[in-house]
Amino acid sequence: MIILMKKGCSQQDIDGIVRLLKEHGLGANLSTGSQATIIGVLGDKAKLGDVNLELMDGVEKCVPIMRSYKLASREMTPEGRTVTVNGVVFGGKRLAMIAGPCAVESEEQVMAAAQGVKAAGGRLLRGGAYKPRTSPYAFQGMEDEGYRILRRVADALDMGVVSEIVSHDQIDVACRYCDMLQIGARNMQNFRLLREVGRSQKPVLLKRGIASTIEEWLDAAEYIMSEGNYNVVLCERGIRTFETATRNTLDVSAVPVVRERSCLPVIIDPSHAAGKASYVTPLALAGIAAGADGLIVEVHPEPRVAMSDAAQQLTTASYQALVRQVSAVAAAVGREV
Ligand code: PEP
Ligand code: MN
């Protein structure tokens, strides 16, 4: 439930409501928009018993949130949330750009990719240390050593680290080395993992499941937020459809839908949607044109010899060209890179 305050209500009125909620074992999420203040009630509103909030000073009305997700809903925070990772803001005017190799293969490889990304203005470095692979015989990643390599390279270049976590028992080591934890498409409904990252305060990049609806994806975000971690960024990475020309089908429409229903920033992963390097830039442009808050793109110094996702990784030069094109589209929709 949200409490819509009257225009021009006093700070005392707001404090009074927050205090009352607290006395009943409930939390409050304050959202101060340009029009009016909204107080989101956190917890089971049945705890209020007979209290009629609409009779309190300064209250315009109480509105129930009808969706299963509350904290992640647009109603709860109409002005939208931002998430900051290493000085990069997701959900602001400027687009947030993450790039780097699919998998960490060696320190030299990560360094070469990161230098190319940084030359294009990038401040967030991605790289998979734990790789969830379809086949058990495929390269599974360098694991904790991969995290350490990412950290060393990122520190040397003053960048932040974004890397995937595949199991709840990895949380401590992942938090030590990463600035943002990625929950991959295959783990979007790994509820224990969601709860565990929710108990940390690390920013989370929550990818959409390969066959998940937008509502299921937002419910997954709610799992993280319900544990107290509101630093969640959504990532559309393509869904499984009957089409086989691309690896997945980028659901561009997810961007406006998420922006309408949720307060969370949303970015696009054109690489895993495309599956092919030549499709990556057009999909990235479409995502930004649709209103996405940023991109995560796979970049490898020598894609041909990549140990995973070779076909879809961009060279550093192609990535720099992508960023130039994205800048033009961003300007056309009132954003900047
Ligand atoms: C990745 O980003 O490396 C990855 C495995 O992505 P997804 O979970 O979207 O398949
Ligand atoms: Mn990949």
C-alpha cells in the first residue's frame, strides 16, 4: 500500500505517519516527487489493525498496490530509482555502459579488453569468472582466480567490476572482488541466491530469464529488494522464441513495459540476444532508442579465439564504433553517453 500525502503537507505530518508505521512494526519508503510525497508501507498492512491512515493529518488517500511486487513497482517510487556503481549511475540522464569479455581467460586478455573499453569511455568492466555453460564439457571459467584478475585489472585502470555469481555460497568471495553482482538468466529464479544477494548491499544486475515473463522478472527483483537491497538493475538479454536466426530474440518492448511498471533502471545486453557480432550494434541502438538506461556488451581483444561466445564478442575497435553510434541515438532521445 502507498500513502499519497496532500500537496503542501508538513514535514511533521510525514514524520507522524512514519512514526505510526514504525510503532506498528512497519517500515516506510519515502518518495518525494515534484507533485507530492508518497509513503510506501513496507510489511503486512494487517499489522495496522483498525488504524485508519486516511484520517491522519496531511494524508490525501491510501492506495493498495495490486501487483505481487511492491518495492519494485513504479507506484512505490514514481520518480524512479537510481543505482550507483563505482561512480556510474544507472537510471540517470547519462547511459551506464558495462563492457568486457564473456569469460576471464587470462590477465593479459582481460587487460587488453579493459584498455579498449576504457578508451571508449567505459568505467565498468565485465567478465565471467564462473560461467554457467549449457554443456558440462565446455569451459567453466577461472572461478575465484577470475575474480582476482578482474579486480587487479580494474584497479589498475580505475574501473569497477561486474561479474556473475552462480551459487549462494560464493557470496562472500564475490562481494570481496566485485562492485556489482550479476545474476545470470539461468539463475533468475534461484530464489535462495536472490535472497542471499538481497542480504548484501552490493548492486545487483538481474538478467531476465531465458523464458521468463516480465512479471516473473519483476517478482525476482522483489526477492532481492524484500531483503533490504534496493540496488537492483534489470537487464533484458533476449528470450527464447521460435526464431533461430538470432541466438535469442531481444524483447525491446520489455524496456517501455518495465519503465511503466517498475521503478528500477533497465539496461540491454545485445550480445547474448544477437549471438552474432554483426547484429550487436543495431540491437544496442534499438534498446537505447526504446529508453534503456545503458548497455552491457561483450568485448574481446581477439574474439576468434575466445573460449566462450566467440561469435558474438566485439573487438575493441568495433566496441568503440558502437559507442560512437550509441552517442548519436542517445542524443536523439534526450540521453548522453
Ligand atoms: C553472461 O553475461 O556472461 C551470461 C552468461 O549471460 P546470460 O545469463 O544472460 O546468458
Ligand atoms: Mn557470454
